[in-house]
Amino acid sequence: MSAETTPRPDAVGDLVCSAKGCRETAAWGLLWNNPRLHTPERRKVWLACDEHRTSLSEFLELRGFLRDVVPVAELDRADEQVEGAGA
């Protein structure tokens, strides 16, 4: 079985920046993976407002975890998955 699995980011809930103490609306999804803990196709998501995009990205990059940065519009929303489940 050599079919590659395309990495899919985890679904996100409220679009609030992940920076400590920040309550701003997130504009960016920072997709990351800790290879010591996660399978290669797993993409965890931190959310970032414009102000914290760089600092959060640098934190993940220094550890070798950052995989991609995407606009939040490209992320699946957890609330949309729940609403669609009963239909």
C-alpha cells in the first residue's frame, strides 16, 4: 500500500488567536506537526491574528514543527462538521 495520505489540518472551532492573552479574531492557520508525537499526515492548528502570525510561526519553526501557514478561510470548521452530521 503505497498510497500517500494528503495532510489534512485538524478542524478548528472559534477563530480566536492562539497567542497567550490575545482574544483577536484569527486570520491565519499555522499548521504544525511534532514528528515525535504525531503521524506524518497529522496537522495540528494554531490560529493567529495578523499581529501574532510572525511570533507564533517563529516559535514553531525554531522547533522544526511548522509545516504551512494558510488563511483561516481554507480551514475546516468544527462547528460546520457537527451541524452537517445530523443532516
